[in-house]
Amino acid sequence: MFKKLGTQIVFITIVAIVVVIAVMLTVTLVSFHNYNDSILMERAEVGMEVLEDTVNDEIISLDDDFYILTEDDAFVSAIEGKNNEALHEAFIEEFGGSQDNFMVVADQSGAILYNTQSYPLKSYDYGPVARGTKVSGIVQSDGELVAMVADRIDVNGMSYVVCCGFSMEATEWMNNVKKLVGCDVTVFNNNIRYSSTFGSTVIGTPMGDDIKKIVIDGKSAYNGQATINGAPFYVAYEPMYDVNKNLVGAWFAGSDASEANNEFTSVTMIAILIGVIGAVGIAVFIFLFCQTRVTTPLKHAEEYAHEMLAGQLATTNVTYKFHEDEVGNFVEVLRSAKHGMNDVVGDSSRILAAMASGDFTETPNVKYPGVFEDIEKNILKIEDDLGVTLSNMNTSSDEVLTGSNQMAEGSQSLADGTTRQASAIEEISATIAEVSTQIANTAQNAAEAGNLSKQTQDRVNEQDTEIQNMVQAMNEISSTSQEIEKIIKTIEDIAFQTNILALNAAVEAARAGDAGKGFAVVADEVRNLASKSAEAASSTTSLITASIEAVGKGSKIALATAESMKEVKDMSSQTAELITEIAAASAEQTESIRQITTGVEQISQVIQTNSATAEETAASCEELSGQSKLLKDQVARFKINQ
């Protein structure tokens, strides 16, 4: 669904933000709820403490009022005179006319002498008080629950019991507690609600069985949650004891959780709304941020990668200033890598183009980084090796051309010599024809023939030497051609190795994936270069092979010429000997003339043969000279470093 990296980042970031905001909202709301719960629970606990303290304070205040009352002479006189009206007035004056307050006066036996109408106790035993035990606290009797102070007073030798107090059913002081702590309070008589700020609807209702088991039966405090009148409350219960430390009921304080729950709901809705607005705002910010910092740079990076994959390294990129972060730096590096590869490939193409045109003097103009250094080294090595090879070929072609020229000159000289020999033979024939009439000149002619023969022999010796030099030159050309063939084989091996290196580079580039696609293009170019080098080496091999065949033919012709010249040399020697014999045996001219005639005929045949051979040699040398010039022209078109 999300194929683009920027979209994935935005989606993942938004999801992460939503999760984080949700977690933060959850933690905040839970913390707020727990805090709310703790506040309500603490309020209930404080209400419990205030309730107990208020009752204790009321008892202390009651004790003070009781002391003031019993120290009043008018009150004491009213007891002594059993004046109920005076006792009532004293009660009203000290405690007011509230029906919740009561007073009782009993004699030593416990018989009641006076009590107010609000007196709730009917059969309470005041015997222990009459015996001197003061009572100050909570008392349960006849199903009633009161807070009272009772003590004995002595009047003229008579002991009386005076008891003052108020019923725990009173709600005024409990309402004051509610106003003070902000929670409802209740007093339980055993497990029955005796008085409460909840109103009369709950009076007489029992506490829950589960709470009764803890507070009444287990005599333990309970703090927690409970439902009161169908509403949730945080409550605190504590056992309540009378003045004799007997469990007579329980204290209760509770905080209504309904309002807090409503507040919590409102806070939750507001928090969710704020979270949604914040998430949307952050998502928009993240989207715009990723658009400028991730999506746009990666789009350019993708374009660069496609251009590098397509080999379009020289395309002009739009000017875009990337941010100086990891993504921006990556794209900048990719763009720089593309341009750097373009420089390397362009420079390599320039050098290879020059090599293709025969110029082996070009050198790299840019820095070849990393693995491209091997390409630079291989290009320079190819230039050096081919330069050395071509230089050797050029030198060899010069030597071949020089040798062929020498052979041509020798052949021409040989042809000239044979021509002169033919002329000499004609002269000899004319001399023989005139020998009968010019016998006197025989010696002179013989001497001239001896000189001419000597010159001819010297010339033949020179021709023999030149032919031997030509044979040696042809052998050297053949050896050099074989060396050239070895060098061409080395060039082919280099081209093959270069092709293998290019193939390995392509395999490594394929393993590198997208990051190596640019190197695959370079590897293909190097492989193409290796193929072209192999083709050029093959073409050169063909030319060298043709040259070697031509040299072979020239060698054969030179050997044949050498054999012929050897025969000419031998014949020249014989001619010299014959002429010497003619000069020495002028007396035997007739026989000598016959022998000369025979020798001349033989010489004529040899000269004719030599003439034909010389012409063939001259033609072969001319052809060899043309081939040598062609080879030199072919090699000369290459420009190499000297």
C-alpha cells in the first residue's frame, strides 16, 4: 500500500504519535482518575476523622458545661429542694432548649428525680455512677445511642447522680461536619443507620453485609468504594465504641463520586479533543517535514539512480539545495558520485577514442577514485604495452624496408652485371670471330679478357656477399615477425584478461544491487574496449601473417638467388681460369678458341639463366619493398609515446 519511503515514514510517525498521544492521554486520564479517587478517598477519611473529632469535641464541651452546671449553687439548691422547675430552668439556661439535649437527676439508688422530655434512656443503670464512677462518652441503652456526661454530686450528705447529654440522632452538628469537609457522614447504631446527612430516607437501613463483616463483625476499618442510594461513593467506615470500650456501632463518611465522574468525563473529552487536534497538527507538520526533508530528496536520489542505471551520467540536474542532514547529504553524495562517474567515464571514453584513432599518447585528465584506479592502470598499461609493441613493429618494418631496398638495389646491380656480362660475351664472340684475322692481338685480348674476368669475379663476389646479407636480413625479418606474432598473442591475452576483469566487475556490480549499477555500465564499456582491442589485435595478426608469408617468399627467392650467385661465382672462377689459360697458351689458339667457344656458349647459357634469375629477384625484391612500405604505413598511423 505504501511503496514510497516518505509515505511509510509519515505513516509510521503518525501512528507512533497517535500511539504516544493515546498512551499519554491514557496515563494522564488514569493518573487524573486515580488522583481524583485519592482526593475523594482522602476527603472521606478526613470526614471520618472530623466526625469523630466533632463528637469528641462535643463531649468535651458537654463535660465543661456539665462542670459549670454542677458548680452552680442555684442548681445544687434545686436538687436539694427537688425543685423540678428550677432544675429545668437551669438546664435551659446552660444547654438551651434543643430537643436533642437532655438532662437527668437521680438519687443514690438510681431512682430518677427529674428528666427532660427529650431524655431517650429509659432503663439505664446509674448505680456505678452513684458509686463514684464518672461516665463521659458514648452510651448505648434501650436501643438508643447518646453522648453524655454523668457524675455523682454530694449535697448535705446526700449523693445524687446528674447526667447531661444529647442524642446521636441529632443532625445539626452532622450537617456542620458535612459543610466543613464536603462529604456526607452517618452514625450507625450497631449496623443500622441511626443518623445521617443523607436524610431520613436512609435512617433505619442496614449497612451492606460485606461491609458489616469487616466493620461490625471484624471490628476493622474499611476504606473503599460503595453504592449509597444508588450513587457511587468513596467511603470510610470505623468501628464505634462506648465508654466501656464495647462496640456499639460505626462511624461513616463518604464522598459522592458522581460529580467527580462527570468531571472526569468532561476532562476526558477535552483531553481527547486536544489530543486529536495535537495529533492532526503534528501529523501535518511531520508530513510537511518529511515532504521537504525525506520525500523530495529521495525523489531526486531516485532520478539520479535511474539516470546512472540508464548510463545518462552527463544529464544536467536541477539545482536544489538539500538540507544538511543524513538524507540530504546522501543525495548530495549520490549526485557527486554521478558527476564523478561521468568525469571518469568521459575521460576513459576520450582516451579509448584516441586509441581507436591510433593515438596512444593520451593520458587521464581527472582523478580516478577507488576501484576506478584499476581502470586507469589498465588503460595506461594497454597504452604502454601496445606502444611498445607498435614501436617494435615500426622498428622491424624499418629494418624490413631497409633490407628490401638493399635487396632491390642488389638485384638491380645483379641485373646490370648480367647485362654487362652479356655484352662481354658478345665482345668475346666477336673476338673469336675475328681471332683468325687478329691472332696477333690474342694476347692483348686475352689480357683484356683477364682483366674483365677479374672485374667480373670481383663483382660476382660482391653480389654473393650482398645476397648473403639479404638472406641474413630475410632471416632476421622472419624472426622479428615471429616476435611480433608473440606480442600480438600477448595483446590478445591482455584483451582476454581485460574482458574477464570486466565480467567480474559486472558480477560484483550486480551483487551490489542498485548501488553497483553504475559500475556495471563501466564494466560493459571496459568489456567493449577489450573486444575492440581483441579485434584490432586480430587484424594486426592478419597483417603480420601476410607479412610473414611475404617474407617467407622473399627468403626462398633470396636462397635461390644465393645458389645462383654461387654458381655464377664458380663460373666466374672458371672463366678467369680459362682466360688465364688463353693468355698462357696463346700457342694453342686453335684448341683454345674451340674451348673458348664452348666456354662462351656455357657462359651465355649461365648468363641467360642469371639474367632471368636477376629479373625474378628484382621483381621479388620490388614486391617485398612494397609490402614493407605498406607495413610501415600501417604502423606509422599509430601515435605512441617515444
